[in-house]
Amino acid sequence: MMEPPSLIEPPSDDFFMREALRQARKAAKQGEVPIGAVIVHDGRVIARAWNQVETLKDATAHAEMLALTQAESAMEDWRLTECDLYVTKEPCPMCAGALVHCRVRRVIFGCADPKGGGAGGFWNLLQAPNLNHRCEITPGVLADESVALLKAFFAEARQRRAEGQAHAKGLKPGAEDGMVFDGP
Ligand SMILES: [Zn+2]
């Protein structure tokens, strides 16, 4: 007979990544590059956010940055030393820098970004020996789902452009250029 799952078993990385993927889908619905993030403290989600660069007209409004601000507010502290961040795509250098500043404990991401990733894909700012904090990294969690979302988004963007709707929100010509994702 199969053992029933333990009630005290902590939620897995997959569990929280699914919540980050839900955030990414919200981004896609708003014409934003579909990337989502959540921050977990003590087994509880304390921040959730999706990429809002186009909506807020702010190139720093990446999912991770928005989630960090929420988490700092929830913790009433900028030190997030017991917090873990889940994000659907490898953090860029800006976000990786912010994660180190906030002293996040673990960073768990979906697909890697070999062209511009700041968590080992291109640079590894999360574990730079000269910085005063290093994050643990768990790559590749539900990466296929994350890649599928990004691919579908950019395929649709290309199609709309081809159909002459290039000025639709978030789908401006060259919108892809601002995003370094060049995954499989
Ligand atoms: Zn970023």
C-alpha cells in the first residue's frame, strides 16, 4: 500500500514555481514578457509579482524587483536572509545584484538565460567571491513550462507584427531586443 503524503512535508520547489508560473501568465495576458516571481519565507508566499516593464513604463520593473520590494515591506526589513526567491527565468544582472543586496538565501529559477543571465548563465553575480553575500542557486525547476510560455509569447508577438499590429501594447517592433532571452 502506498504511504499517504506526510502532512508536515514542506511544499516543494515545484509547488512554489507553479505559483511563479501563474504570475508569468498574468504578465502574458497584459502583453508583458511572461516572467513571474514569488518570495517565500517560512514556507509561506510573502510576495508575488510579474514583469510590468511596459505597464509601468519602467525598465527596472522586472518581476524579481517588484517581488523584492513587496517582501522587504512584508518583513519590515531589507535583509531577506531567510527568504527564497522563485522566478520563472534566470535573473538578469540587475535583479541578481538586487538579490545580493537584499541577502536572499536561495534563488530558484526555471529556464536559464545563456546570453544574459546573472545567476550562472552568463555571469554568476549571485555567487561572486568579492561580494559580501552569496545566494544558493537551484536552476531548471519546471524550465520547460517557462520556456513554453516565453516561446508562445514571442511567437504571438511576431505574428501580430507581421499582421501590422506592431504598435499593440508591449509588442512594439524590437520589443524582443530589450529582453535577452535566447533559450531553446
Ligand atoms: Zn531582471
